[in-house]
Amino acid sequence: MTATTYVGKPTSRVDGRAKVTGEAKYAAEFNTPGLTYGYVLSSAIAKGKIKKIDASDALSLDGVLQIFTHENAPRPAYFDRKFKDDDSVAGSPFKPLYDAEIKFSQQPIGLVVADSFEVARYAASLVKVEYEAEQPDTNLRRKPKGHKAPKGKTGFVPPKDRGNADKAFKNAEVQFEAEYFHMPEHHNPMEMFASTVIMEEDGKLKIYDKTQGAFNSQTYVTKVFGLSKEEARVINPYIGGGFGSGLRPQYQLYLAVMAALELKRSVRVVLTRQQMFSFGHRPGTLQTVALGAAQDGTLQSIKHEALAETSRFEEYTETVVNWSGMLYHCDNVKLGYYLRNLDLYTPLDMRAPGAATGIIATETALDELSYKLNIDPLELRLINYAEENEFEGKPFSSKALRECYHQGAEKFGWARRKPQPRSTREGTKLIGWGVATGMWDAQQQKAAAKANLSIDGKLVVGSGTADIGTGTYTAMTMIAAETLGLPLEDVTFKLGDTTLPQAPLQGGSWTVSSVGTAVQEACEAVGKKLLKMAKKMKNSPLSGASFEDVEFVEGKVQLKGDYASGVSIIEAMRQGEVNFIEEETTALPNFLKQMKYARNSHSAVFVEVEVDEDLGQICVRRVVSAIAGGRVISPKTARSQILGGVVWGISMALHEESVLDHNLGRFMNHNLAEYHVAVNADIHDIEVIFVEEHDDIVNPLGAKGLGEIGIVGVAAAVGNAIYHATGKRVRDFPITLDKLL
């Protein structure tokens, strides 16, 4: 075991210098002699067929090597199962350039490959395409002829009812029901999706891909193109933001590999910012929530139904309504989740998928109920506090949500809140306070790691995970350094390469839980070998010690708390006549221990807004986010994660929407000028509180993960604060000034 040295202490990013100096290289920045460039041709219609493609003018340009379309592109695989990936959903995955059918706007219909990017882009403008267009249906709010319950993807838990919610609602003393809607959103990471495929002399491919899972991209490529894993190495050392958009292989990867194999050349394909709007997004949802309660605030009925969009060819699913059966104590719950097929690309997981949108509706509805009952919104949440996860019928492995409410309210000053809407003003500015609860899963996945300790005291640890900006490099370095008692500067963590031990996709807030546990176990395996060597040394003070009796501190192995008993690990290795110790381990969840409990993180979000009464302009003046996320490994990067989540929640509440022209079936604001996100001027004081929470069930580290919980509940809290300020309830997100005026 180890003495605490780094975990829980603020540490700057170990990869920070590489990022600010430009040393960190991204998928589109790896070069090789003879590199060629692919430029994607995008469909101008959203539904229909290609009648004719004329590429003759483009092909006549000097420097153009080939133009691939459905007419001449190879079809290396046909069956749907070959195109399935680790984050696939039910249905038939999209196959680029396979036929003349157009299924969504900006669908890739061709790839121009040239010896320079500029020539490829210009050549693409010369390709003439004739279409047979059909009228697309992209309007979720249009009354559907019918909808269906989804089959779901792996891990999807269909909603389930308990009690008799309809009867309980009918008999409730106080009833409330409302409909909520939010527009689709796009991830918009700063780094565009790109793949650089380097054709090596032996014909093998070295693929630098923008992905949240190198192994997922490798599996996809090998299955589709019939390659072995040795023939297709995937590397992704740095990622300029993902937010879920990189969980599935995007079409530029397919096109780049296809072109490289056909031309026997190295090929790079980078999507434009507009093309970043052509694939997965957070789906729009139309939700109805009905709450029945006693006059004292006790919930007697919860009914929550959601209609979400999916594509024509796949059934994308999210856990949208299940949270309503988990957040609060209620004996009668009725949940429904349905899909509607639209002429859009399949939606894709986006930070806190399902929870970020489902909890908007639940937490807004509960706030509305609090005013109808004349009960403080925070008090109403405490009245209905769930001591166990009633959806699963299990106790929580840990739940410090009460303390989140308490500490957050105290820091925010909630006790000074005036209950009546429009009761606080500063000149022409109306001031409002709002609160909401957040909840997310705390999961652990199978993961492997390798640790190599050399005789000079340097430790190299590796796992094929990713770092999408969350601080994976830093957290893993801290865990490894603490486990073997080494200085941080003597530890190197490697990731993002399929030659490293296998790790799961980076998503779901499970990376520290999963990969961190594997790193700890690999280092402990090295430590056990070190102890054996130390025990064999002449007159060793550790001769009778077990692994549980010792700790690793400052480059030594010693009896716990006894510095005088320390043996240098370098000297132990010299005496053991080894130049290095290498161990690889695979960490598995303890299912027998974990399955008895519901494992979740929780949050309480408090928001203050000001609203200009004349102009409807909204400013979020301050936010307090209290988080119960288990053990915090790296407080500095963890705080950064919560700050980012809060900023995105504000953006979700007030700015973000992918606006569809339903006549064209096209997202119209497909750029960063018109797709509005929160900017510096929109963000003011944000206070993050990590509530102490011990949990030895979720994983050996006790860490629940923090990537998602920071965003959940924020948009609802902002909306609730706006109502408290103005007395006007907006149920259509984002809440823009035109909806307030």
C-alpha cells in the first residue's frame, strides 16, 4: 500500500507545456513525404438520389490523383456487422459512397484526392452533381403519425414503471403538467475531425485519427477493410475536444483509409467546420412531465414521457426519462421513451447524454410545482429526498447529495432568497435565484495498463486510453507516482496508441475509475516484485514484511510510518540484478460487490441571474455547483471539468441550438459565427465545491468520475432562476430574449 503524496492535491497538467508550446500534435499535424490530401464532397440535398456526377473538369487539373464517388469507390465490406463499432446503435450503420441514395444533408458523396489541399478543394468545386430531390422530414415537433419504443443499444435500460401513476395523479391534491422542448445541439470541438493515414514501406497503415477510442477506430477499420490489427495501428496522443463526438468512427476515417489502400499513398482527410455539422449531434427532444403531490409537498405521482429524434437508418437511444424514477422518492412512477425517424444523421452521445436533457424537464417541472405548493424549491427537494435508487430498487453505494444541498445553499446564501418572483430588482434589472439537482452514473469498465520501472528509478506507464482534455495524462501520472512513491517528474504516462494495453472508449465519466484502477494495479504488481527483492537484501529491515505492511515513499519501500526502515528501490533492483521490472494487468469491475448497489454521482446547482426588464437580456451572474463525485484524484483538473460543464450548461440554457430549415432538411447555422455558445462575456463567478464522499464499492480508487456531472442540472437551474426573476416560465430551450419579451 502507499502513503498519500499526490492524489487529492492540486497539480498542474503534465501535458500543459506540450500544449502551449505547440509540441502536442493532433491528427491533422502528422506529416510524411509524399502525403496526399483528400477533400470531401458534401450533398446539397437532404433526401433523394444522385442522378449524375460529372468529375471530368476536376480530374483534368494537374495534381488531382483520383475522385472517388459511389460509381467507382471500392466496397470492401457489405454486411452491417462489419460497420458496427463499440458505440453502435440498433439499425444499419452509414456506409460512405456505397450507393446513390441521399439520407441526410451534407452526406459525403465523393472524395477528391490531390497532391495539395488547395488543389483538392478547388477540384471539388468543379464537380457537377445532378439530384432527384425528395421533401425531407426533419421536424420533431410536427405531430407524428406514430412513434415507437426503441430497441436500444448495448447498455440501454428501457424505462420501467412502478405503482399506479395515473391513478395517483388523478387523486393528488395538487397537480401539475407541462411540455418541454429543446433543440438539437452540435458538439463543436475546436479540433475538426481528421485522419492522417500513413502508408509505410511494408504496406502497413499508421493511422492518426481524431477519436475518443483508438481501439474502436482500429476495430472498425480492420473489420471494414479486412485488415489485421498489425496492419492498422491507430494513434491519438492528443485530442482537441470531443464531448462524445469521437466515440464513433466518423466518415473521414473510412474515406482516408479507403483512398490510401486504393492509391497506395499516404492520405490526409480533414473535415471543414461546416462538415462538422454533418454527423452526430445531441438529439432534440419533446418531453411531457406530470407531477402529483400532497399539500405538504410529498410527491405522489411522477409521469415523464419523451419523444426523441433518430435517423432513418439507425435507432439512437438515450437514458432520458429514467432519471425521474431515481431523483426523488415516489411510489408511483410512469415513464415512456419513444423515437421518431427523421431525415437526419444518427444522433450521437454528447456530454451527459440523456441526463443533460431529461433532467432539464424534471427539474423545471419540480420548480414549477414548488410555486404551486408555495414551498421553497430547495425544501421541496429535501422533502422528497430518495434514500435509495428506487428505479433499480437498490441502495446507493454512497450519496452525499444532502451535503451538496447544505454546502451549496450556505455558500450561495440561499436562506436570503425572497420567495416571490419579481421581488428583487436592481434598477431595471430583475434578479432571480434558481436551484436544480444533477445525477449521473458512476461506472467502471474493463481496462488494462502496463508499468515499466527501470533501474534509474524512471517509471513508464501506458494504457491505450485517450485524453479529450479531461486531464487523463495528469491523473494517471499522479496515481502511478503515488503508488510507487516516485517524484512526478520521474513518471511518464503514455496513451492513445493501439500498441498499448487495451482500454475502453473515453466517455461516460469512467476513465479514471477504469484506467486509473488498472494503472494502480500495474504499479502495485511492480511494487510486489520490488518488495521481494528488498526482502532478499542482506540485513533487510523488510525481511518479514508483507505487501500490506509497507508503503512506497520518496523512492523507497519501507514499513508503514517507519522512515528508518526504508530500502531504496534502485538499490533493491541492483541487488536483484535486474535492469527493469515490467508488469501488465487488467482491472475488472468487482461485479459481485457492485451489483448490489446503485452507483451514481450527484450535484446541487445554485444560480443567480439578472434580466433586463426592457430588453430581455439575461446574464448569469454567479453559479455555485456542489459535487458529490467520490474521491477527487486531481482537484485542479477536476475543478476545470466542472467549470467546463457549468459553462456548457449555461450555453445550453441560453445559447445553443442547431436551427433546422425543414424545407431543406438542413442545419442552417453550421458555423461558429451563428451557432452561438457561451463566451467569456457570458461567464462570471463560478464556485465549485467538492463534497467529501467515501466509496469503496465503485472501484478501488473510490473515484466516481466528474466529466458529465458538471453539466447536469445547470440549464434547469438557469431557467428556474429566470422564472424567479421575471415571473415568466419558458419551457422551450434555449431561453432567448425573444421568448422573454
